[in-house]
Amino acid sequence: MPENKIIQTLSNKFASVIFSFKPEPFHVYITIPVYPEGLLNTEYIMATIHQTVQTIVVCHDSFLSRIRKHL
């Protein structure tokens, strides 16, 4: 599975802010479309939505999983 450098960098930054003694102000705004343009029942749209959910929540190397590992 390829490494997601964006997720890796963000989760590392979150960890450094959480564990610093004098945390600096840090804000992240992640904008993801509800679903890609097109019909929801097409294979490529469902695959795109699946990959988005995997990247953020489900996968063992997801954004939330990485943050949990730091905690």
C-alpha cells in the first residue's frame, strides 16, 4: 500500500502540537467534497468515496489511526 505523505505529515504535526509544553496555535481545515461529480451509483464514484473513507477513518494507516497511535 502506498504511503500517504499528507496524512503522515498532518498526523505528525498534530502529535507535536498535542505533546508540546507550549502549544502554538494550530488550525487545519480539511475540505472534502460530499461526493465527486456524477451519479452515485457508478463504480468510479463509489470507489472514490470508498478510498476517501479509508484514508480518513478506516484503514490501519488512516489519519485517525495515526493520531490514536501518537496518543
